[in-house]
Amino acid sequence: MEVILKTDIKGLGYKNDLVDVKPGYGRNYLIPQGFAVLATGSNKRVLAENIKQAAHKAEKIKTEAENLATKLEGITLEIKAKIGESGKIFGKVTTLQISDALAAQGIEIDRKKISINVPVQAAGEFEAEVDLHREVKSNVKFVVVGE
């Protein structure tokens, strides 16, 4: 079943992408939740017209994302956590903590666009991936230190 995504869905695609999904997933989840529309001939033509009109605006957004990516490459965040005697932290570092640390630096990024690939369970230096645009991804370094 072909559908046109109306929002970015992690692991599936980005807004205005034409994707194939299983019929049950499309019919029972994506379409009723408003995340997608059925890819009929008229909807495909509307999509093509919208993409054509938004091309200039999309280039500007991509340029801003690239500038933000270069800015993120030079930043090292400091995340404070309670550390036990064995060197492990209590709990774990989450994307919300990274998002808050970036906000303290003056960079607003939604926590849903940040992913930590390895579980952070001890003090040290780590990296998180930030999805700024469909073509622009960046890594931000963070150091976990004791409180």
C-alpha cells in the first residue's frame, strides 16, 4: 500500500515522502492518526505541486540546518549525573538532558531529533546524533561528570 507521509516518522520516512507500508499499518494507524494519506493519483499531483512550490523554502531550511550542524560540531556539552563509588551513574543520560544542555547554550533542538546510539551508564565522553534535516545529520559531543 502506498501512502504519502504528512509528518516525519522515525524509521519510515520524512514529510511528503511516498512510502510503501503494509496495508494494516497504513489503514489502521497512519491514516486515522493523520500521519499519512492514501497515495491516489490526485494526491500525488497535489504532492508534486506542493514540492515544486516549497523548493525555494526547503533550500533555505537546509542551509540553516547545515550552519547549525557546523555550530554543533564545535560544542562539547557537560551533563551532570550522580555517580556511585563504582563509577557508574544512577539512571542514565537521556535525550531530554542533552536537549536542555543545548538550550542552555542557546540552541533549541527538539529531543525527538536527538538519538544516543550507545547506552550511557558511566562517566566519560560520548556522542549523540542530531537529525537536523533529511539530508543533514550532526554529532554533538557530551561529557558525563559527577555532581
